[in-house]
Amino acid sequence: DESLRRRLLNVVKGYPEDTTDNIWDDAKDGPNPNRWVRGGLMDVVDSKSDEEDDGPCWGLTDDAIIDICFHDHPAINEFEAKLGQLFSDFIVTTLPEAVLGDCVSPITANAPVYGDTFEFHIDADPMQVPPSPWADIFGRYPNRSREKPRFVSVLLYLNDVWKAEEWGAPTAFLDPPTQELYEVFPQPGRCVIMDQDISHTVVAPRKEAGKRPRYSMVWKLILHPKQ
């Protein structure tokens, strides 16, 4: 709902959940450097976690990632409760460190702006997990295998306004065998649910968006079948 979307946007920006104040003019000045840093995106294995100034895109600072992942935020709790209701046949958890280590954040956020660069990637694949306590217990298996934990990502677009036809910035999905592309364009509050082994990429906003970031949050989930 609209209220929850706005509160989650405030969480991503580091604002009090119930504020209506525009503390930082990101449409004019881009992502707030007190919350975002070049090269800070922890989205996939081998993503840079050190806060470099010359990274290809904006990501949350280390402190901001710790904040959204480990501090209590009622808006995040409410959204995760909705996910639990949606996936009622599963026990829903965020991606545990035991799967990929601490190099991938179980919850993260994106703020691409014009000029950023991104590559196609997958979030994770249970067939390709490294040696770990997770692999010792569950083994390696194709995602969507019956009676096995399923790796799913949830993407939520958060901007108050996004003129998709003018500003662009879709999430693009690639079918490797056919090289066919499918694009999902941002809308405030639109939610995309996808298996983590699907190849996809962020597409940077067009020049017409100026310095305006396209905000989103991403949850890396494990769906454990209820026995």
C-alpha cells in the first residue's frame, strides 16, 4: 500500500519512517552521500563492499546496510509479514550468511542514476553454492526442485513518482538460450518476484531523469517448504 511504500522509502533514505520532509533534494543533487556511496552495492557474490569513490553505481554505505538488515524497522517487518502471507506454503527467511558468506547482503537497496553501468547477473543458484554449512546440509540442486529450499528475490520500486516512459530505468531479464529480453518498468510500489537464478540487470535511468535516482529495495529470500 502507499503508506508502506513511503515508509520503506524513508528507511532506505535513512529518514524517520513517518516523516514527510524532503531532507535531501535527490532530484537536484542525486543520492545523499551520507547514505549512499559509489561502489557500495552488495548485491551479488564478489560485489565490492569497500566504499570506493570510482565504483560503477551507487550502493548503500556499510552502516546503511547494517541499519536496514539488523536494526528494527516496523515498515520492513510489515512488508516481510506480507511476504509470509503470500508464500503461506513455505517458511520464509532472508538469505542466511551460511549460504554465500557475508559478501552478499540479505536485504539491499539500489539507487541507479543516469550514467551508471550494470551487467547481467544472477543473485544466487543453489546448484552453484560454495562449500559451506548450507551445502553440507542441503547439498547442491536445481532451483525449484521439489521439497528443497527455493531461492527467490523480491524487488520493490519505491520512488514517489517515476515517469517510466520518459526516465526509463527498467529491470531487464535475459533468456540466455534465445537472448530474448523482457523489461519491467518501475512504478511506485510495483513488486517483482523472481527466482534468483534468472539472469537480470538494472538499467540506468535516461538522461532526461537528470540526477534523480530510481530507488528500490531487494530481499534475497529462501522459501523452505513446510513439511
